[in-house]
Amino acid sequence: MEKGVKTGLFLVIAWLVFLSMATVGWAIETTAIGEGRTRQEAINNGIRVAVEQALGTMVKSDTQVTNGKLIWDRIASASAGYVKNYNVLAEGKDPVTDAYKVKLAVTVDDYKLKGAVDDFLNDPRQQQIFQQTKFDERKVVVVYQPQTGFDLPYNSKGVQTIMGLIQDKLAAHGFRVFLPDQIRRIKGKSAEMVVDEETAIEIARQETGDCAIIVSLDGAKRPTSDGFFLLMCTLNLRAFDTATGALFANVQDRDKTISRSGDYAIQDGISRAAIKIGPRAVERLVKKIVKRFSGPKYVTLIFRNISSKNQNRMEDILDGLGWRIRVARQTGKYIEFEVIGEADPSSVRKIVRKEIQKAGLPLKAGEMVGSRITFGGNATGGY
């Protein structure tokens, strides 16, 4: 009997040691230096350096020489998706170059990173998409919007699972994904509770995001004749193009389950339903986002408080520059143009500003957020 107890105890200890070693093996601890024009740009670059360091070991250790650079570009472009956490060890401005520098301690998810490398190597279609389209410049901001009293809190297992799925799937395509807790850490504000879609889009624009995703989980309960509850869960995933504010993807999926009474049991039941429908809903959403941003890039020019006459003059000016343009929205004294192509937003803004001055139009350059550039006028009197 004593021998059996000792054997059992030994097996338990061995299993715990194995789990501990496995957990350590799934994370790579490294330090990296990042440099940029701002603190956040320096942090982003430092994170990328850390992931590249971890990736370098995998690419060199495997027979991936021919695909090495493609894998490197592909994975490194989605670096934030493979980092568990990071801490800033030191920071400050370089007195010579005036650049901001940070030293980071970064924990890279080794398991997820290796899985991404393997998946990419085994999927020629993804390699072709990545070669044709560079998503690493595309930034997606995800927010959570509770709708009813039965909706899950942001830190619940169901919501966190959905958020994780969105991040993993988009990161696998090379998008830079920012979740509410990351935005809060960067800006010192909470994006966990979003009142409406206008607020969500504005948050994404402030973060220079190309796309805003609003996640909502609508929970409902109904008592059954045997004392349990029938729980209904509806997952809504909506994606907006921040350049135009347009809704371009609306994915919805539902499931139901039985639960005992009690707040914890009900929350757990709704979480289980959300986790069940999450993968298929997120997959459909990501396909639509990839399709949306696989096309040509464009810069949005917004003109506020501009007369109809000057709207026409502005359209002629843009046509005269040889750019491909289209009118995205026009109402009263407001008009939006989309400049289609690979033009850099800063260059577009500079060129348009010079053309406005040359034409003597009563317009002044306003804010520029990402690829959205605003000009304002005073459409009164002869304007």
C-alpha cells in the first residue's frame, strides 16, 4: 500500500514538472531595443524586433531557406499577435538623433509563433495572397459593445475567446490588431464599453486604424418547465471602414443551451454558446475584411463647409492631377473624395494644399488621421 502511494505521488510530481516545463517551452523571454518618432512607435518597433529574434531561431533551424524571407516578412508584420506581454525596462530620447528609444522585456508565444510558421508553409494559397497584398500597414481596432443586461462582461471567458480568435485570425493574415486592453494601456482610456458605432469608429480613427470591429454578444434567458433556463446567445460582428465610416461586414450567428439558475451558471452557459459559434463567425468576418483590403489603397479627402461651385472646382483640380478618384459621399456643403492608388497620405495632403492655394479656394487644411485628410471652408456669401 505504501509503495503504491509513493508511486502515485511520484507520478503526480513528474506530471507537474512536465506541465511546468511545457509551459516554459511555449514562451520565449527576450529583450529588444525599439526606436521611433514617438514612444508608441518605438514600442511597436521593439516588439517587432523581439518577434524577429524568436523567428530567426525557427527559420534557421528548419529547412526553410527558400521560403525564409517570405516567412520572415509574413510573421514579423503581425508581430503584436505573437506577444503575450511586455515591460518597458528603460526609455528616453536620444540627445543626438532626437528619436525615442525603449528597451523592452518581451514574452513571445513560442507555440503560436511556430504554429503560424507551419500553417503558412503548408498553405500555398496564403503565401500567394501575402505576396500580392501587404496587410502589415493595415491596423484593426476591436471594441466590445454590450447591449442588454444579460450580455457578458468584457473579461468573461466567452468575450475573451472571441477577441482572441479575431486577433489570431487577422494576425495570421498580417494585420496589426489592437484590442480594448491594449488601447487602454497605450492611451490610458477604456474602450471596453462602447455606447454606439460612431464612438467605436472615432476610437479607431484616433488610433489611426483602417478598420473598426464592434463585437456584441446578446444574451437572453427563458425558464423551462423543469426549473432550468433556456439560454439564447447571439454573436454580432460588425466591421466598419474608418476612412468612410461605412459598414462593410455584418456577421451574425446564434446558439442556445440549457443552464441551471444563478448568475454564474447563466453567464457560464452564455459563454459556452459564444465559444461554440465564435470560430465560424470570426472566420466569415475575417474573409470579408481580407477581401475589403485586398483591393487598391485609397486616401479619403474630406471637404467641409464648401459650396457646390467649389466642390466642382475641387473635383476638376483632382482630375487634373491625374489621380484616380471617386466621390464617396456628397451632401449639402460636405463632400468626400477617395484617391485610389498607392499614394502616401502626407504627400496627398501637401499636394492638395498647394493646389488649393494656387486656385485661391477658401479652404484650410485641418486634421489628418491615418488616410483621412480634412479641409474646412466657410461656405457663406459668394462661396
